[in-house]
Amino acid sequence: MSLLESDTNKKALMENQNYVPKQPTHIECSIERTLDVIGGKWSFLVIRELFSGTKRFGELQKRIKSISPKSLTETLRHLEDQGVLERTAYPTVPVTVEYTLTPKGEDLHRLLKEMKLWSAKWT
């Protein structure tokens, strides 16, 4: 394979949205970027609930007692926009909507577990 073919293949891989480099070539402030994705007040609680499987809006609202419907809606939309969860609507009357973590969302499990351990140790 020529050098040009190698560069072309590498570029095609990087343009694929699912491409994750083994060694990132450049990281801005990765903590800031992570918080932009999941930094909302309720995001961690929503993600935590979805670790156990797909949930409907009402189920999430019951399990996160102090969240308002407006805040839950905004959080779910933000997480969907960020690719952390997937919203599936079924054509029923009324419409049935379910939320499931994407692989990107599932990948946050280790991060939240470490935060839980830190909290248990220091608070």
C-alpha cells in the first residue's frame, strides 16, 4: 500500500462518526468537553437510571423524584443531542416513547462508578 493510499484510508476512518482513535492526536480540555456532554444538573441521575435498561418518561420521573417534567424533558433532549441516549417513539395512542443508552452512554458507566467511589470515600 502506498503512502497516499494509507493517508486516504486513515482520513476515511476519521470521517466515520464511530471512529475512536487508539491514541488521540490532540485533546483540548477533555474534562470540559465531557461536562458539556453530561454536565446538566440531572444528567447523571438520568444516565444512572438508564444503566439498568430502557425506560419510559414516566418511569424516569418516578425514579428521580425531585425532577420536574420540564427539567426531565430538557435533560433527555440534551442527552439525545449529545448521542448519549436514543429516543424511540412507537405509533400508539398516546405515543409510547422509550429511552435507551447508546454505546457512548454505556461507556459512562465506569466514570459514574468512580465518582460514586470517590463520594463514598470523601463525603
